[in-house]
Amino acid sequence: MGIPSHRDFHRTKVYPANYTLSLILRLKTNNNENMLLREIAKNIYLIQAENCGKFPYSFSFLLKGKKNILLDAGAGKTNLAKIKGEVGIDLIIISHTHGDHISSLEALAGIPCLVPEMQCESVRDINALGRRFIQNDEKALTVWKHFMVATLGVRAFNPSGTYNEGDVFKTGEHEIVALSTPGHTVDHFCFFEGRTRTLFSFDIDLTSFGPWYGHEESDIDSFISSIRRIENTRPAILASSHVPPLSDGISSRLTGYEELIYKRDELIKTLSEAGLSPAEMLEESPIYGGHPHIPELLIYFEKVMIEKHLKRLGLNLPK
Ligand SMILES: [Fe+2]
């Protein structure tokens, strides 16, 4: 089955060949009727997210079989509670432990949930998770915690277990293998389903913003290697967390996404050669293009990203 274009995504009704009324769930959003489940390959579904998957929400994916596997839990509590109640979920796998991928877990209580082994302890304590992501700014850390808990509804949780590179999960129809793809975070994983050649790329997300690596633990070179790793799987479908799935031009889209890193390199190099200090560069905001929302967080993350570019360019590091 073909995949609708981005333009068609919110108005095209694409029913799975084997749909049942209970399977086709709908929700009302802004007076438009959108499908909650959209089949992107046989028995593989995108679960529509609040805010159309844009941050602070993210798409989830459901692999149906004898055992139904949910990938990620940031599509919104109402949406995922409907899937839990009307379709059933046997296992939740979290791609990485960012708030927008775990914020709906509260609606899925009682379902086994696996997280990446690396940094798995941090999800048991919001303070530990915050310290992991914001290490050098107490005000930004306070804002981060409020945003995660009060706005997104993120809660600390006790995962049922962990997974790691090469682990395989089976639904009875599909098998997905975990691919370690660090860079965005150290614990970022993608999953590859070989029968349909579907690559779940999560926050290698192909947004126009480009790769995001704003934590101390983030790493630009690792991000580049991860982009190339998923490209080397030669996916037929690329399903990311924040833009609709792609079936055409995947390789060129990944290349263009990687090139945004080099464009940032060039821009920051130019600013450095013009004599700007790192603090002055931050005011220019070469990556975000301004900090209109939650400025304490955006400024902190952009500062970290600029520092990473300066380091890899061998230029002056901030004091
Ligand atoms: Fe993320």
C-alpha cells in the first residue's frame, strides 16, 4: 500500500486491507476527523499524536500480531489509552528516554515497558533525568523539570526491563531488531523490521530543524555515524517520531539532514572568524534562529550545541 504524501496526511483516509471497525479509531481534532491508526506497512501502524507529532509530542508505532508491540509513548495519553483499550498492547519499547517519548506512559499502566540499558536508571527519578540532560545551569534545570512534569505530564517510572544493541522482538508476524544509534542522546535506538524493510528512526527525525544534539552526552560525530548506519539498512519505509513516514527519496533526505550539520559548522566558523565570542554567537542564535519559547531551555541547549561545533572545528571554546 502506498504512503500518502505529507500534504495528504491529515485528510486522506487509508484503511488497512484487513481493518475492522474496532481497529479504525478516530478522534476529533480542530473539527477535522483524523485517523488515530494509519497502516504504513502490513500490520504496522503509525499512531497519530497530539499536535500532529510535533514536539512536545511524538508519533508512536504499533506492530500488530499475536503480540502487539508499541514503540514509544509520547503520542498523548488519550490516544494511547484508546489503543490500549480497543486494540491491546502487550509490550512497550521506548526508543530513548526523552520526555516527549515517555510522557504518555501513565495511560499505559500495567503493560511491560522496556528502555535502553544505557542510562536506564535515570528514568526512575525526574531529578536524575534532569541532571543527566542539564548539567550546568540550575535555573534551566528547574524550568526543564517544570516543563516535563507540569506541562508534558512526564512521570518517573520503573521499567520492566532493558534492551540493547541487536536485541530482537517478535510479534508473531514481524521481527524488529534494535540498532544503537547514539548522538541525539547516548541511549537513542532505532528499530529495523526486515520483512517490510521499515526503519523506525525516531529522533533521527528528518525535521527541517535538523539533527538535535543539545545535551552534554550528545555527540555530533556519533549522530553522523548513526544517520549513515540507518541509511545503510536501505529502508523502504522510514518512520520517524516527528514527521510523517517516507517511502520515497529516503537516502537523499538522510543526506540532506546530515548536511545541515556541516552548514552549521560553516556558519559557526564564519561567526568565529568575524571575531564573535561564543556568548555573542549564542545571541546570534545560528542554530535555533531565536529563543521565543521556553528561552531558558533553548538558550542552554543552543549553547551546548555551539560548543560542540566549536570543539569539532578546533576553534576557541567558551570560558
Ligand atoms: Fe529525543
